[in-house]
Amino acid sequence: MEKIIEHLYILPILLFSVIVHEISHGYMALRLGDPTAKMMGRLTFNPIPHIDPIGSVLVPLFSLFMAGQIFIAWAKPVPVNPMNFSNFKRDDILVSVVGPLSNIALAFVCALAFILAHTFTPLVQQANIELLTEMWGFLNKMFLGGLYLNVILAVFNMLPIPPLDGSHVVASLLPDSISEQYRNIGFFGIFIVILLMRVDAFRTIFFGIINTIAFPFLLLINILT
């Protein structure tokens, strides 16, 4: 329980990040001719339509409790009707990759926000107001944690395992007959990911990619703080 409480700072940025991820999918689908997400009220920052009780709450809390970090989390997928696309394979790839790209963009925003918050930390400490100091420390941890979290979400979602975004890219590049069988793995692919996360070699590669992508943001922080 203490481990969960210590890491509560990550939950606000987690919720915001998965919502932005899904809105990005829906907005790109809209740009490509599919208004389904807009018609169903999913292009909103109101968290209620996006929250998945399992993927947005239980799984992140379980991950924090068991591993001390979050590497799996998701919101309710936005509804997309590919029949509205003019070019199914191309548009499916574009809708899929924009989610992880939004997380990379958020990682950059978190890096800038951390730099800004860190710059004003001495002034906050000089004010000598305990509540303000604690709140400012919370923001610092949230932005730095949000940087890592969004890189993790981007890499996780680009794994080529259904139903993750990366699987849509792979499926769109496969011959139609194989693609259909591949897509039919569906949500069971999550269990494959969970099993893979228990394999040391996979975890080494997975977090190696995360550290590589996060490095430029951390370098920027080191230079400017």
C-alpha cells in the first residue's frame, strides 16, 4: 500500500496521457473521413467517456503494487469505422501511429514543464510555505515521471501484438488472408504481452528502447537545469 501511495503522483498524468492518446486516434480518423468517434462524444478531454475500469485503474494500480512502475495502461479505445476510409490500409496505419506519437509529444511537453517547474523551485522553497513546497515537489515528480510514462506508453502501444497500435501497422502490411487471422488474436494478445514481460531478454530490449527514446529529453533537462 505504501508503494502505491508513494507513486500516486503518476496517476493524474497517466489519465491525461491515455486520454490524449485516444483523442489523437479519433481526431486522425475524423481527418481521414470517419466521424464515428466525434459522433459518440469521444473527442473530449472529459475523462468519464474514456476511462476503462480495468486498463485505466486496476491494471496501473496492480502494476505499481507488484513492480513499482507502470508499463501497461489503456483507456477505452475510440470507435473507428474503417469503411469510411478512402484507403483502408494507409489510413489504418495513420490512425494507429498517431496515438504513440502523441505520447512522444507529451514526453517532450513533460520535459519542458519539468524544466520550468525546476527553475522556480528555489523561489517556492524561499516562500517557506509547507503546503506550497509539497505541491511543487508533487508537480516536479509528476512531470519527470510523465516523461518516462509517455515514452513507455508509446513503446508499449507500438508492440506488434494485437490489439495494440503496432499490430495495426503490421496487419496493414500483411497479405489480406494472413492479416485477418493476425487481427483475430484480438484482446488475447494482452496476455501474450504480460507473459513476455516476464522474460528477461524481452524486458531488456523493451526498456532499452524506452531509455534510448527518453535520452534526448533527459539530456535537454540536464542542459537546461
